[in-house]
Amino acid sequence: MNLESFNWKISAKAGEGVMSSAKLFAKACKRQGLAVFNYYEYPSLIKGGLQSGQVYTSLHAATCQHRHLDLLILFHENLLMDHLAEIDEKSLVIINANTFDKSKYPEVKAKVVAVSLSKIARDQGASPLAANIAALGLSACLLEMDLSVMSKVVVEEFAKNKEAAKQNLAVLKAAFKVTRQLLKEAVLEPLGVLVSSGVDEQLLLNGNEAIGLGALAAGLQFYSAYPMTPSTTLLHFLAAQQANYPIIVKHAEDEIAAINHALGASFAGVRAMTGSSGGGFALMVEALSFAGVSEIPLVVAEAVRQGPATGLPTWTSQGDLNFLLGAGHGDFLRVILTPGDMQEHFALTKLALELAEKYQLPVLIMSDRYILESNQTMPKIAIKQKNQRYNILNDAALGETGLKDGEYLRYKSNKNGISLRAIPGQTNAWQLSNSYEHDQYGFATEDAVVTKQAIDKRAAKLEALKQELPKPLYLGAKQPKKILISFGSTVNVLRDVLLNEAAKDTAVIHLPCVYPFPTLELEKLIEGKNAEIFVLEGDATGQLAALIRRETKLDDFHSILRYDGRPFYSEDIVEFLKNQKLDKQYRLI
């Protein structure tokens, strides 16, 4: 039987390595030309708790995770009931055990088979953790995947340790052979074949990696951060690139230091960036105001997790929107970009660094744990990227004599609000940048007229800036009965919703930028449409809905909220479109 798509999941306790095996399974599917979405759930524990890695793969599109599982591999029988809502009579469950008594679990409708993956690993003299590799061999056989592709993925994973690579390869092949024997004995049945092109034309990235690549494509030269889930992967990714690109990555002592390192680097003339999660970003906001008043370009990646305070460190949320809108004291312009899929994370990060430099202001990239730590396929990007520097005083243009002393005005008032930046050391281009309100030279002032001029100068950038911001994206029915509005990662789920027959009269509007808000663009997209409007967001208070009410004439709409640390599921939204019913984990207001 040829399959159009397949949903695979492996589950164990934290510390047993299942996230690695999920990533390897995702890579193998991608290598065979399939679209992939690889989602993880894990507790903030070193060991213990429930941890899982899920791979949804398809011949066509794989934009998000799915709830119903075709194959579930469990390392422990006592985890079975934790996944009851994900399995039915069409599902196959493999439990890493010698035997299994299904009579103890009358609620379970799925077929459950015990296969000792640990024994397969032990028989090859491997570590107990190699049971994860045995799970890959079993899966490859059940799906009639190309074993050579899976073998290559495993060998590459352990390339730095030839003995480990050899041992794990033996485990993979042994599990494949054992599974084939179980198929012959009718203990198992083949699940089908994912017929693909076999042509690997995509990248498999998580959101943090896509941000990192976008930053490198934009010519990032300095990144500083203090580790905080879920932004830590970005720090690790960029640190590893120091051997390949002219970039310095600084592991700062805390978030206050991190943002000030980045500001210092930017002041010195290099493209700079910092990142953290909500708790770390809270420590950065005083320096964010400094970037605003001193007009030093800065990009901050804010990786949202469930709060407040420490909250749920390894779970997702979109609840920092109001925080980013109001972060920092006083009036100053900022941009807030909210990318959805991997392509947007790449493209909007590149744009963020360009906008920050061109308009000399802070640009915030707001994303969340769900997409930042999930892997998704995207088309390959061009290796060579063109970059341009903006509004920097050019020594060559000054001639041999340079500027005369006193001619350079760092904060010169003009119609568009943008003044030339000098790099420290340029001839006679003396400047003063501090945290005080200032005159055109940069000297502190308390004069009312000069203060107003300085504030108006910075605000004047808004009109030109708006023209360069990403516009709302409209998907789905041209004359819909329902319109679903979202921002950030939720669009991945809504793209999947639109593939369902129940969504034939539904449209989706995705907001890749929420500030400055695209007021006219959003109003125009909804104008003349006689549709019910719903705003979907991952917070408890309807922050995006409140922003829409504040910034537009729109008021007649409802909110669909989820705020338990889990992402939206397309099945739940499809059920809502069909029957107006939502799972108890959601709230409709």
C-alpha cells in the first residue's frame, strides 16, 4: 500500500535519547524527498518525566504536528495511557518489552506488539541507549524505507566516533532483520510505503537555526547571549559557525551584559544581535531604551516560552506580545517581526538586521518554543547572499581633507529622521552617544524645543519604515464564511487546516509583523467580506485581539486561545469549523 503521509512518534523518559532518534528519522525521511515536520515535547528535567519526538512526513506538505499516530514506539509500558488520545484501531504501538498483556488496557483500541529493542541493542554489544537506533531499524522495515539512507544518517550522526558508528549501524541492521522476521511470522504487518522522489532538495532546520542562517546571510558579525531555553539553540548554532564565518559569538555572564555587548559592537560599526527568552529579555529592557534614544542599530531575538516568571521552561506560548510592545521606558520606535515557518524565520531575520541598520533602531524578532525547537523542511537557499550597508558615513566620500571639526552632526534633523552614523576613528566625525536626550551633536539637553525636535526626528522614520515591513498574508477562500487571524508560528497549523474539506469556505490571515501594525492592509483584506472572524493566539488574555482593536476599526470578532504550554492542533480547529466544538484545552471568547 502506498502512503500519502505518515505520523511517527517515539516516547520515553528524559535522558533516554528519544529526541535524537526522532531527529534521525526526520533526516532519513527528508533524504528520500519527503516533506517533514519534527516536533518535540520534553520536561525541564535531566532524567525522568515524559519525553517524546514526533515526525509527521508527507509526499506533499508537512507544516505542523498531527495528533493521530500511525506508529507509536514506547520505551516503557506505563507510558501507554499518556498517549491514549493519540491512538485508535488504525494505530500500531510497539512497546520495548519482551511481553505485553493487552487485557490490562481495555481502553486501548490500537494494535500493541512487544518488541525488545533493548535486547537487540545488547545482542550487538551496544549501549542501552542504542535501543533508539533499533527503533529506527524497526521503523525503516515497517515502512519499506531504503535502509541505505537510514544507515548513512546513523553513520553521519556518530562520525566523530568510528567505533560507536560501527556499533550503532550493526544495531540498525539487526533491528531491520528482526522486524522482517516478525513480518514473515505475521506478528507484525507492513504499514505501507511512502513513495517519494528520492531527490533531496530541501533543508531540515529548526526555527533557531533558520534565524541563525538568516543572520549570517545578512552579514551578522557579533552575537552575544546568555543561555535560556528556548533561545539557547541559537547561541549554540552561531557559536559553531565561528569556524566558517567572520563572526564573534560571546557567551555573556548575564542578559544585561549580553545586550550591552551587542550595543557596543553595533556602535563600533558591525552588525550585531542578541537573544533570550522572556525572563532574560526582562533584564534587557533598560538597554533597549538606550538603543532607542541613541539610535544604535540592534536586533533582539525573543524566544517565547510559557510564563510568567520561570513558568514552563520547555513549553510554548505567545504570551510575551504585550511585553514586547511596551518593553523599555519612554517613547521610541521599534519593529516587532513575528515569523511563521522556517522560510520566514530566515528571511525576516535577514530583513531585521537590514532594517535595524537602515533606520537605526531596535528590531525585535518574536518567535516561540514550538517552532524554534521543531524541525521543518524548507527549500534550499542561495549560498551567496548580497548585503548592503546603510547610512554609514563614508570616508571615501569625504575626500582627502575629511570633515572639518564641528561639521558632523550625528543626530542631524531632516525630513526622514535618518542621520548618518560615524564609526569611531573617522576623521573629525566626533560624536557623543549616551542615554540622555540630546541635541544634534549628541550633547545632553533639557531644553524643551530641542527635546521635541529630537523626538520628532526619531518618529519621522515611521512612514518610510512602514513601506519596507512584511505585509499580512492572505490564504484560502476568496469569499470566506470564516476568517482565522493569527501571528507567528500558528500559521503552520492553519496552513494544514486549509487542506481539509471542512475549510473550503475559510480564509487565514497571517501577520508576520505586528508593530508598526499593518492597519490599512488588514482592514483592506477584510473589507467587503461577510465572514465570522476569529483571532487565534497562544495566550490567556487575547493580546493580539486587543492590539487589533486598538490599531484598527475591527471589533466584531472572537478569540480562540490556548495557553497550557502546548501548540494548536489542526485537528481541533477542523473540528471547530465542522461542529463549532473546541477541545477543553482551548477557550473561545
